[in-house]
Amino acid sequence: MFLNNTIQNFIEYGLYFEESHHNTISSNIIQHAIKIGIYLENSNHSSITKNYIKYKIACIRQISCDGNYITDNICIQISEPPYAYYLFLVLGTVIVISFFIVRRKRKRNN
């Protein structure tokens, strides 16, 4: 049983079940799972209810599973900022640093 847990900042999966049967996964908070909030493979007859899941690729994924009961979960997909955001962030940082370096050199020369 996985009840009332907070799971954060996992690289791939918030919760991962393989060949695990008759589980109760309920009322958990799973945040910032890089790939999938809850992943089940060959895991049958589990109850997955009332979880709050923030994910990037999939909220709940089942592979070769039978008889799982999945209901009343809140799934929110997280999107990453566009790559242009990172480009502007890096360029902006370089411009600001360059400005201070040039300013410092001008002060030394005066």
C-alpha cells in the first residue's frame, strides 16, 4: 500500500511497479516526475485512486496489465519552457557580464 505520500523530483518515474499485484496506490502527491508519474508493467488488480500527479510525458502508464482500477486521479502535465527561453537567458547573461567587464576596464583606464 502506498497511501498519503509525497514523492518529488524523480528522474524517470514517481512510482514504478513491475510484476507487482493487488496494490493500493491512493492519496499520494507525485510531483515533477521527469517521464511518468505512475508506471505499471505486468502488474495486475491494483487500485490507483485520488492521486495528484504532475508529469511531463504520461500521468499513468500500464504495460501488459489486467484488472487495474484507476479513477479520480488529478493529472497535470508540466511543460518545459521553449528552447528560445534558454537561448535568451544565456545571451542576456553574457551581455550583462560583458557590460560589467567593459565598464570595469574603462574605469581602470581613466
